[in-house]
Amino acid sequence: MDQIIVTGNGPLSGQIPIAGAKNACLTLMPATLLSEEPLTLTNAPRLSDIRTMSLLLQSLGAEVQTLQEGQVLAMSSRDLTSTRAEYDIVRKMRASILVLGPLVARFGEAQVSLPGGCAIGARPVDLHLKALEAMGAELDLRDGYVHAKAPAGGLKGGLVEFPMVSVGATENALMAATLAKGTTVLRNAAREPEIVDLARCLQKMGAQIEGAGTSEITIQGVDRLGGATHKVVTDRIELGTYMLAPAICGGEVECLGGSIDLLTAFCEKLDAAGVSIEETDRGLKVARKNGPVAAVDVTTEPFPGFPTDLQAQMMALLCTAEGTSVLEEKIFENRFMHAPELIRMGANIDVQGGTATVKGVGHLKGAPVMATDLRASVSLILAGLAAEGDTIVSRVYHLDRGYEHVVRKLESVGAKIERVQEQ
């Protein structure tokens, strides 16, 4: 098992290219199941989750080719051999549930294993199922699988009213509705850039969609979808993560491919904390304005609010801010598991339920720490950039699910960081 060793060594300087979005790509890949014609994705991130989704699609009989060192995915679902997504693959990644809607829409049936629990909360799939029921699907949960069957003649357009915003359920419903007979309306739909990116790809394939990016999406079903080539949107979470690096340890870094509109609420909080963000021809240039950053309060919310996937990284910044910050986590329970590890590095953090109070300290000290999930792992690396001495991060396999070449990218701007095999 690998570890990452980070040694605080001062300000950073240079450019970091931002990859395509993991969460967008994981949604776009199942869209290939909707058509007999090829779907090609460019700007794909090179991550273990993408490989897992590729294996899942291949287990159904889809062809998935990886080109240009992993940055292009060429897929075809012309000759699918199965509509059953097995537990052994699904259990590795919750995004696997996104094959359910496309399979039922195109083939009229699917059997998809329930993904199971998650380290950052239960994240149930009931909203996915209710959306398909609204389109006429018959559902049966048995032996750990969702058995779904479309009515005679296929799915039918319907009204889907989500009781709470769910990105995954919106994506599943959106894909299923493209081939449903008639009109489907999704109310209280998620508004994330990944939803907009999926809608754009589906439109290239021939889908009729209006309102993506708003809370109400209308889909007019079509008889069939064609092929397309689509560029995956920039990963806003990777973007925000690397924007925090110079904010934490000083210097100036340009994040290539970034734009403020992907992270408006996040950029507003950085500005309030005393971090300068300048739009350039190639992306975003980030640096501290003057001296240490100031404390700010953060509440995670669905897009366009502050992303829950940047809460852990933001906490790392606020550990050495001047003053006291309060972070409220309103999306997932159990998402402060990085706090005890930051405390090992000298941070002053008090967690009470879904609220963490962070009192800034003068400096952090390197220590052996353990990653508990994807975003927690990178928050510990960020903290290590500004800590005195060595920070040794274990369980970095979490990192490989969401960040490609993190060591190489941080090294390129002057960080002292290396990946080693655990002794």
C-alpha cells in the first residue's frame, strides 16, 4: 500500500492543468447504453473510478477503448449481452447505479445490484427508483438487486418531483426520459454543471431537453438516439482543490482550464478570506492578497452553493486562518472524518454533529495521518503543504479515485511531495 509524504517548503509557483470532471465522466459513460451508435468522450480523467465504470460497461457487453493515454474513451453498446449489473463491480462505486435508467429505457429491463453503504453517509437510491416509477417502470427489490421492467411499449413520460435535490437521481431520470414516450418533467432537479454537461451530450445524440441547469428540466422523448463526440467539462472539484494550494502555503498558481462560473460560491468565500482570483486567457490565477487568510463561515449546499466536495479542503485552509470559522455540512452525514487527522497536525477543531468550529492556529506540524475518503485524503495533503516537517498520508488509494497525477501536478509548482510504498 502506498503513502504520500509531504514536506512544507514554502510558496508555490507555476501552472496546474485541471482534468476533466470525474463526476461528469462517470455520468456520461452510461449514456452509451442509450444508443447503438458509438459515443466518444474526450478530456476524460485518468482515474480508478473511470476504470471501474469501464469494467461495468464491458460486463454488460459494451466495448470501451481507452485512447490517447486514457484521455479519450471510445464506447459502443451496439451488441450488449446483458442487462444485469453484478454486485462484485457495483459495490466498488456508487455511480454504478447510473446504468439503471439507460438500460430500462432502451431494453425495457434491468437488474442492478444495490450499491450498499458509503463512508460519508447512506446516500440511498430511493429517489432514483421513484423517478423511474413515475415513468411507469415496475420495480422489485430482492436478493440485493433492483429488478426493473418497463411497461409494454417502453417507459412513458411523467412528472418527477424530487422531494430533495439529488444529482444522481436527476442524472438517472434525465437519461431514462430521453427514450420515454411523451414528455417528462423533472422538478426540483439538480443544477450542477455535470447535469448541464450530460444534457449537452444527450442533445448531441439527438435528445430533446430544455431547462438543464435550472430546477425544472423538460424532456421530450425520442424513438432513438445516435452517436456523438463530447468533451468532458472541467473538474470543478479538482479546480477548487488546486486553487487552495497557494492560498494555504503562499505563492501564485494558475489553474489551466478553470473558470469562476464553475465555482462561484467557493470563489466568493476565498475572496472573503483574502485570496485573489484573477481570470486569465487560460484559466484562473490564484494568490493570497496580503498576509494570512481570514476566517470565514461555510455552509455546504447543492449547486450553486458551496460544494460539499470542497468542504474538507476548505477546512485545511481555515486551520491556519486568523480568527474562528464555522463549517456546516448539510449534504452528507459523517463528512468531518478528516477533522481528527487535522487535529493530529495541531489544528484546533471542535465537531458537534453537522457543525465544525475551527480556531485558526499559527502553524500546523507534520504528522502521520490516515485518509478516510477521497476528499479527506487531499485535504491532508493540502495541510501538509503548509505544515512544519513531514506529513505522511496513508490509505492514499482513496486519492486515485478522484485526482490524476496529484504528486506530479504539485511537484510541478514547487511542492516537496513524493509517493512511496508503505514500509
